[in-house]
Amino acid sequence: MVASRSLTVLVCTVSAAVSVGAFSSSSGRAAFVVSQSTRSSAPLGMTDIVSPFDSDQQDAGSTGEADAPTATIDDDDSPLELTWENVDAVLEGMRPYLIQDGGNVIISEIDGPVVRLQLQGACGTCPSSTQTMKMGLERKLRERIPEIQEVVQAMPEGPPLDEEQINVILDGVRPFLKVAGGEIFLESITGEGSVQPVITLRMAGASSSLNSVKLEIAQRLQRHFMMSGLQVAWATPS
């Protein structure tokens, strides 16, 4: 009974440790800190926030609290001209909600009716960044500035998508998977140079069924390569 409980605790500890990404191996015990997602749950001094990314919210859903940025133009519903200043003013009204989750947004370029934005911080590497861009930022910008035809995401240039760079990430989690009797391997890289490249990985051993570990590894790869369309697939364990 004691051995069974010890194994269960060990596997759960490794799963939690990989997801928070901070370990100490000097004493042979896993020591971890609160993950970014846990830290971001704190409201950062903002209360009663109503997000503009809620598709059910009306345009007049601004809280009107004293903490609201003074540079916004949400109080005026009249159409705006497509200028850098107006785009930035509309974005300013949405920045507090991005900042609350550890992110931000800046204008990268305005090319005719196309606005190119760059998501920063946690938002730039979040798997839901495309939804944030289309359902939140683009929807609000086009409502206020009808001249805008499309809002696209500008991605910063990341490292090359190759075996060496993938193993940089995998080598960071291999020691802790080994504690639970698991291993991870790179099976293939396909679609290099396309908008949706695919990294196929394979996990073996006791940790191969830990979906939380797989999710964390996939998110680490997406953050490392800064590719919004990057997909991580999992081969069936042999």
C-alpha cells in the first residue's frame, strides 16, 4: 500500500513539476514555483472588469471605473477614420484585459485597409492567440473604424524549426519525465516553411498518458518558435 501511494505521488509530482517548469535537482526532490498561469489569476488591482473579448457583450459594456485608461474613446460610438492614432486609442481600451493575463498588443503596420498587430507577452505565444486577434481585437476595431477590412497578426521571428531547436525544449523536460519512468522522442517535422508546420512527438513509459504534461510541452514549443500555426501531434506509443 505504501509503495503504491508513493508511485502515485511521484507521477503526480512530475506532472505538476513539468507544468510549472521550475525544478531543483540538487537534493533529488522536485521543487517548483507557482506557474505563470497561476500568477496571472491575480487581478493586478483591477476589479469588476468586463472583457471586450466576450462576444455577448454590448459595445457600451465599459465599466466606467476610475482605473479605465483615459486615452480610450469608448464613450463615443461614432465611426472613426483609419489612422494610427485612432487604432491605438481603440486598442488602449482593450489593453487592460490583455495585461491582466500577462500580455499586451502593439501596432506593427497599417497597410491600406489592413492593420497588422503584434501580440506580446503571454498573448503572443498563447495557443488561442488567433481567437484573441479575430474575436476580440479585430471585432472591436472594425466596429469603431469601418475602413478596416482585416486585422492580421504580426509574428516576431523565432529560431529555426529544426531538430536541434526542438531538442532544446525536450531536453529541459526529459530528466523529470525519467523520474516517473517516461521518455520523449521527436518522431518527425513536417510542413517546414508552411503556415501550419507539424511537430510529431512520441512519449513512452508511465508518463505517456499524462495529458497535462503533453499540453505543457506543446505550449513550450509554441512559445519557443513563436509560430501561431505550429501544431504538436503525438504518435501512438509503441
